[in-house]
Amino acid sequence: MDLFLIIITIAGLLLLVGVLYAMHRKEISFPKQVFAGLGLGIVYGLVLHFAYGTESEVLKAAMPWFNLIGTGYMKLLQMIVMPLVFISILSAFTKITIGKNFGKMAALILGLLVGTTAIAAIIGISATLLFGLDATEIVQGEAEYARGAALEETQAGMIERTLPDQMIDLLPANPFLDFTGARPTSTIGVVIFAAFLGFAFLTLTRKDEKNAVLVKKGIDALYSLIMAVVKIVLRLTPYGVLAIIARTVAVSDFGAIYSLGKFVLASYVALAVMFVIHLLIITLSGLNPLTYVKKAGEALLFAFTSRSSAGTLPLNIDAQTNRLGVPDGIANFAGSFGLSIGQNGCAGIYPAMLAVMIAPSVGQNPLEPTFLLTLIAIVAISSFGVAGVGGGATFAAILVLSALNLPVVLAGLLISVEPLIDMGRTAINVSGSMTTGITTARITGELDKDMYDSALTKQTVEA
């Protein structure tokens, strides 16, 4: 009977995949396909959750087949992330507008990324104090103890390294190793390597124009090739979203989520406020925030379900350039830098909330002005080099808590709700980088406002 149920469960997923494929054949707009994948995944996940329970042997046997679609799709995205980051940064230097306004553009992007992260820290602090969160009141179980021990072990290795040592770690001693994603800071290592090549190209254009033209043609050709691969992978997005969200809902421990509901609620209130800040920034730029929500929705939705800022990079850049009117250069810089710098959710709100929650356990008054100002500054600085994949928030939390001499072990108490909160954090990370790209383009006068204001049509990654 178990084998029959396993087959039925897998067949149900395949049936839903067929529904999405039928939508594709009928040329239903791509955003609608993605939202359909999300809705079907939630419904099917709930059916499986209540029909079998999270500890069901049927679910354990069926989930690898869900992973074949969901995790398989994520691996394809991971396959293209590093090449895309590299060629996006490098090609940005070949754009004439970037050559003229590079300094201003780079300063605006970095300033907005770090500045919004500081704002995110303030919001995280406020939400924690408003909800009266205290880490010492959370009950610890086996999983929480194990998680805390693992965090302490990770912290031990990081404490031994001074700030200058950690800054040196950002540099790509072996860029080809960083292309494999072997280090936590591999993404920013690839960004730095690409930037060096970009500056070399700008030098070449002044001293050897003939070869510079050849180099530009090669870079543009490689960019076109990588983007063609990106579009092929992105066509699978509705199916990936369906499998990922169905698996997540089916195996989630709703009881643990309920017991830590106060922290989950506070987190999502903070994330919602931060999203409103993004919309406010766009409004102050003289743009319609509702248009942004409509056109960025697909990328934000995927970020939410996948929990990967890096995996969302192709959709991020596509939305900026093909829907929101941001020039290629600015979109590539904002999207790529946003993977490792100034992640509003993972590196801003989350570590700030943890610090305020944990502070009372060591006798530190979280309302002390000096503590709060120090916390905000540390959060902003430590947001450099945070990985854009799962685990980035943990890395950021360890950095911040270590700098404040707070025990990281208490951060392990949130392991049961970590995936649920990480979904919202990742969406805010991506929204922050997209907002940065739009605002920078608007300030520099390079935003195609006609494209931004145009109606959302069937123009998608399938084009």
C-alpha cells in the first residue's frame, strides 16, 4: 500500500507539472505560470501535509522525486550564477554610459545597498523591542542544542581571524577557485576579479583602441551566450517553484512554527516595513511603486520560494533591464553587488533582531544608545561579503554577534522556523538590489521611464 501511495503522490506532482506545461502551450503569460506554480504547490503541499504528516514514510520516499524537479532546477540556477555574475560585471564596463559615469554609479549603488541595510537594522531593532522578544524565553530541544553547538564551532574559527584578515579573505587569490563557489566569499571574489578586468578594459580603450574593440566584441558575444543559457534555464521556473513550495509546505513542522509564532510574526512585520521603505524610495524617485510591484513580482516570488538571492540573479537582472527600464550596466552592477553587499533581510534585519534578543542574556541593556548605534554600524559594515545563497544570514549573524561579544549559541533556538523566515528575508534582499538599480538609474538620468511605465505584457524570459 505504501508503494501505491508513493506512486500516487509522485503522479500528483507530475499531473500539476502537466497543468503548467499546458498553460505554457496555450501561451499564457509567464508571470501567471509562475504564480500558478506557487498556488498549486501550496495547495498540493497542504494536502500531502495533512494526509500523511511530516514523519510519514510515504513523504520521505516521495520527496527525492520532488527534489529531482525542485533541487534540480536550483542546481541549474547555481550552474549559471558565477558565470553570470562575472560576465555581468565585466560587460558593464564595456557600456559607454558606464565608462562616463562609473564613479557616480558605483558610489550610488554601494551607498544605497549599505544605507538601506542600516535602515533595515533599525527596523529589526524596533520590531524586536515592539514585540518584546527575548531569546532566554525560548525552549530548547535537541535540534536547537545541536544547532547552537555548530554555530559556536563556526564562531570559534572566525574569532581567531582579525578584521584585516577577514577583509583579505574577500580578495580572490585564485579566481578560478572562486568560480567553483568553494569559499563563503567566493561571489564577491568573482565580482572583484571581474572589476579588475573591467578597469583594465577601460585603460585599454585609452591606450590601445584597436584591441579594445576586439575585447569588447568578445565580451559582448560571451554575454549573449551566457544570457541565452540563462533564458533556457528560466523557462523552467514555474516547475521549479511548484516542486520547491510543495515540498516545503508538505514537510514543514507547523507545531514548531506556532510555538515560535511571535518571532515569525515580528520578522515578517519587519520585512514588510522594509519592503514599504523600498516602495517609498521608488516613490521619492518619481516612479509609480505599484508598477514596480507588478513587474518585479516574478523575481521576488522566486526569491521567496527558492531562498537564494544568487539563484534569483537572472530573474533580477531580466526584470530590471526588460521591464523596469534600467540600463544593462547598472542592472548588472546592482544585481551582482547585491548578492554580497547590503542584503537588507539576511544581513540587516535578522542579525539586528538576534542581537537585541540575545543582549539581555549577558546583562546588556538593548535600549542603551551606545549599544544600538554600535549594532547599526556593525550590521552595515559586516554586510560586505555575505553569501547570496542559503546560510548567508547565519554567516552575517555570527559576524555581528561576535563583534558585540554576544553568545551565538542562542541563535540556534530558531532552527525550526529558519526556513520559513529565510523565504521572506531572501525576497527583501532581492527587492533591495532591484530598488538600488532603479534608483541609481533614475538619479543618473539613464532610466528608460517609458519602459518602466509601460503595461506589463507577455514580454518574458521566454522571448
